[in-house]
Amino acid sequence: MDKRLTFNEDVINYDRWRPHYNAELFTDIAAYAGLERGMKAVEIGCGTGQATKPILDRGCQVTAVEFGEQLAAFTREKFKQYRHLQVLHCEFEQFAEEEAAVDLIYSATAFHWIKAEIGYPKVFRMLKPGAALALFWNRPFVNRSDDPLHQEIQDIYKRYSAAGSWNYTAPMIEQDSKLYQARKEIILSYGFNQLEHKLYKQVRTFDAPGYIALLHTYSDHRALPPEIRQAFMQEIQQAIVDFGNVLHVYDTIDLYLARKP
């Protein structure tokens, strides 16, 4: 199965547990793009609408493109009171573009699924001259050295990797300056300018069942064989219970704003 479609398997869980984004982030996007009522915006990979409502509430005409059929249907129903929203079930690569017609194109933790050599030129063509691109990613961090529960969780991942059950890679860095620089260079290489990069922080707190429900929304976790996934999840859940049934996840959201000349 295409890993992008794993998000489509449990939309209720996805909608409940996937993170929302700081209000400040949308204020910054709106200010950079000069958003006004009636402007056209395209959202790439809307999921269940975690980043859709803040742009709708600014009065923009939003077209949300979503590859998952169930996700698209859920979002369409969720925001049915908004007459200025259109949710399309299709890949962005197949989306029928209209050149130089859009005021804002944005994507929340989704644009990495599109090949850069396809996605960036298409976005560039779609935007009006002077219009804005906003790409942002939520990066949850569960590897603080001063948090023994975090370290126990990382040890569980490592054990499953050593057994050949998990393609474990080094956990993400909380402040990944190399990643930030690489993303900025890619955006600029496709002709965008006036690039701005901003970081936002938030902390989410989970009990054991809640964190397991969140893990079930991750494509790589869902791709595990069922019996291995069940055993892995049980170990993670027990670790959280053993440490007081409270887990803190430290999110860094990195936002990239750029303009078509």
C-alpha cells in the first residue's frame, strides 16, 4: 500500500490526535501573504483540516487537495458550513492547475510526500506574481536526555530495530539547523525569493492510551506487521504507565514563507 494512504484508514483517530498549529503561525502567514477576504488559497494535503479552518476563518476561498478519499470526505463534511471551501480528492500532482491565479498556497506537514522537482515548479506556476508559499512541518520530539521516559521509549525502538522488525534511524534532532537550511535552499532553488523562516514551540501531554492512539496515525507504525505492531505498542504503553502515565511531547513547528517574484 502507498504509505500516504495509511492516513486514510482511521480518519476519526487521525482527526482527534494529530496536532493543531499555533495561532501565531497563521497570523504570520496572513501578514506575509497580505490575506484579505475573497483571496484564493490552495491547501496541499489537508488531512482532516488541522490547518484548514484558520485560513477559512480569514474569508479566503480555499481549495483543499487531499489524496486520501476518506480524509477528503471527512473534511468536506466537517466544514460543510463554509461555502467558500472546496475539498478535492486527488493527488496534488494530478490537480488541474490554473496558472498565476492563486494568492496563497500552503501545506501543513504534507509537502514532503511530493517530489520536489514536481511540486515546487507546479506551485510556482499556480501562484500570482508576488503571491505567497507557506510550508510548515510539525516535528514531535520524544528524546530529551533529561527525561527517563523518553529514553526508555527510544530503547524500545532500538530493540525492535535490532530484531529486524523496525527500520530504526537516529531520532530527530529537536533543533535541526541542517534540515532548516536544506529546506530553505530547496525553496530558493526553484525561483522563490523573500524567504522567511520561523520556529514555534508547543508541548502536548498524553496518557498511555492517548499516545498509543497518536502512534497509530503514523504511516511507518501502521506499516508494521500486525503482530509486531501490537507487541511494540504494548511495550510503549507499559513504559508510559510505569513512569506515571504522563508523557510530554515537545513539538517544533518550522515555517517557511516565500514569494513568487
